[in-house]
Amino acid sequence: MKILISFLIAVTISFASDATIEVIKKVDSLPSLAVEDASVSFSNKFKMKFFRSLVADMNVISLFNVDRSHRTVDYDASEVVYENKDIDYVLRYKLRKDDSGALNIELKILNKNNIVFNKNYKVNNPKIYMFVSHTIAYDINKYMGEPSVEWMKRKVIFSRVVAPKKSELVIADYTLTYQHVVVKGGFNIFPKWANKAQDSFYYTSLDEKKPTLKYVNIRTAKSKIIKSSDGMMICSDVSDNGKKLLLTMAPKGQPDIYLYDVNTRKTKRLTKYGGIDVSGQFVGKEKIVFVSDRLGHPNIFSKEINSHGGVEQMVHYGKSNAACSAFGEYIVYKARESSNAFSRNTFNLHLISTETDFIRRLTAVGVNEFPRFSVDGDAIIFIKNYKAQSSIGIIRLNHNKNYLFPLKYGKVQSMDW
């Protein structure tokens, strides 16, 4: 029974100011931005897809009050269209297909009809236009002098449950516009990127005699078995250099956190508790945080990797806290906000700082789980299940904004960024 409970628990930065304190920016104080389409190639359907993607990305970087109107113009026109004459910034772009079928994009930003930014982009496969849109948003954010949004260009990998004991592993962009199934057939869960380059990943297969951790190299399409264990086998985190893994295993019936060395293939047990220890996350090189039921209910604790001493309780609010992620001094975790035997309970995400007593609630309704910090700590990605809809959510911490991108079918079981 404890194995089942522990499995359910497992499923489930340097900031300018304390990120646990809400920073609310009034929409009216943001400069306005309009988008003008000067495309000369591609179908109207494709052009509208790109336009909507670009407008969405401009919205997500949270620097502008974005006008969603689609207006066309000649790329070399000396002035913006009449409807945009009072807009602070106008982003004008031209889509063009060359002889090889590649997507070419010319782009410039106008301020008072003066060009203040321009750049050209090219991608051989027009079907991945959304990644070009994300890169454009990244470049504009950089031009505006804002902290990096490198996470916009990264890929998301998630497990999508499509039938009882059937799932797919999918690689997508953060908006889920692009989706590519990389593993199908069987019950494969808990995917985890193996390195920052995102060219390989780990996942748990439940189709073997024992839960088995597998590794897949995307470039070569080759896979191999890393390790198997009775009860549980989950890779919950990978070190920054990709050389160490945090595993949750239960070889003797009780789940604990283990440190796995990729080069030597040796495993070191980090926790030795008679109950449930799962979901370890690296905090720097010397410490981990994890979920444990040491208090009689799930909560967040920390431990020095090379210490034989005790553990430290990290969260003192709530009595059912799980699914944590760490970045620098910050920890984000899932907490149960209601206890209703006759309807679905509410699980919200909370952010704490290890250096202050502040707690910031990040979500409001539904079941919000599996939070993951971006590589730069600027944002948090999470799974939201609400009214039979499964979505990927993005939280911009310093802008106090949330964005949801719904999954068209299936249910997200777990993911990594």
C-alpha cells in the first residue's frame, strides 16, 4: 500500500527582488505593440497560424500591451498602417518561401516610423514555424534589455496518457503547438531531459518485469536500459552537468532517494527512512530537496548529499505538500487546499524562499501539479487539470502572469522542460 501511496505522491534565481512577493504591473503602464503582416508567400491559413503564434509570444514576454488585430501592409512602406499610428511599437514581418521551400522571415520594429530593430530568420522546415516565433520573442526581449527568456526556445517533453496503461512520450514547444511522439506503445512515464542540450532523455517503462529506467538518444534513435528496481524506479532530477541522477527506488519495499553516477554506474542511497521519500531535486551541488511523509503527511524536506545527519523541514504551511522543484533559494511545491470527499479537491502551487518567511500562492483553481523551474529561474511550467481539460501552464514570476496551453487529447501525466 505504501508503494502505491508513494507513487501517487511522485506523480503528483537570482531575482531583482524577492520572488515570493507579488509584483503586479498595470497593463496601462506597458507600451503598446501592434503586428503588421507583409507576407508574400504561403497560404492564408499558414500566415494566420504564424501571426497568432507571434502575437501569443509577444504577450507571454509581458513587455507590451499587444494589439491582436491582423493588419497587412507592404514591407517597405514608409509609414505604419493608419490604425497603428498611435501605437508605441509596430512589429512588421514578411514571410517568404524560397526555391528550396524554406521559410524566410524579414522582421523589423518601428517606433515613430523609425526602424529600431531588424533581423532575418530562416528555417528549412516551415512546419516548425513556432520555434522561429519563439526565437523572435527571445530576441525582442533581449533588445528591450530584459532578463533572459531562454526557456521560450527550449523543448518540453511529457508523458500523455491515451488509454488505461497506455501512454506516449511527446516532445513539444512550450505552447504545445508543435508535438512529436518519440515513444509510443506500452506504459512509459516520467520523462526527464538528460542534459541541457536536450538531445537525450530518460523515462520509466512499466512494461518490463520490474519498473525500468531507460535512456534515449534523440539524434541516433538508440535506447538502452540504465537500471531496474522492484517497486519503483523514477529519475526525478539530473545534475547541471548531466553526470548525476536522483532516483526514487524501492528495492526493499520502502521508497528512498538514491544518487546515481552516470559514468561509474554506481548508486548511493541518500535517505534511510522507514516511510516514503520520493521526488528528489538538486539544490546546487551539495544539497537536495525531496518529498517525505515523516510528519504523517507529505511535506518538503532538504538534506546535504554528503552528510550522514538528519533532514530539515522546508515548508511549514499546509498538510499535504508534494511535487517540488528548486532553483537557487526558491522552492515551488504543490499543496492541497481542500479536503472534500464528494468532489475533486483543489491543489495549488506555492513559492517559498529559503531565506525569508514569505509564501506566495501561484495558482487559484483546479489541480495544479508537477511544477518545474525554467533553466534561468524566470518562469515555472506546470500541469493544470480543470474541468476535464489537461493543460500546460506557464507562470512568469516577476510579471505575476499565468498562461495556459490546453492539450487537444489525452492527459498529461508528467513532464520536463
